[in-house]
Amino acid sequence: MGVTSKTVTVDELGEHLEQYFAEIREGTRIEVVDGGETVATIIPPLKFFKPGPRPKNLETDPAEMIIAERERERSGEKYK
């Protein structure tokens, strides 16, 4: 399930608030515009975020990879 997105005006949001909040609960992201400018973004709770499966062939912990990369950056080794 992907996140859907919808753009509404402030007036539309006010007139149909319950309908839009029901959509947000279902995972829809709402951009609120006023005068053509985005004034707010209402996003669904993180419970709707579903990460993909972890690769089966991943033998190294991603955190260890990030730590090693940062250590190389700090030592200057990366830029030699």
C-alpha cells in the first residue's frame, strides 16, 4: 500500500473536515493550500509506514556500515 496524496484548499478542508480526516486515517497525505501556497501538510500516523522486507543476503549490520563510513570520513581516508 503506497501513500496517496491529495491537495485541498483551507475552505474545502473546513467544509469536509470529517471526510478528510477519515482519509488521513486510511493513509492519505493532505496538502492544504491557501491562495495557491501550501500552508500545511497533514500526514497519516507512522503506523501506516510499512518498510520493505530486509534483503536475504544482507550479512553486515547497516549500522556497522554507517559507523565505518563515518570513521573513514573523520580520518580523511575517504578523500585521499
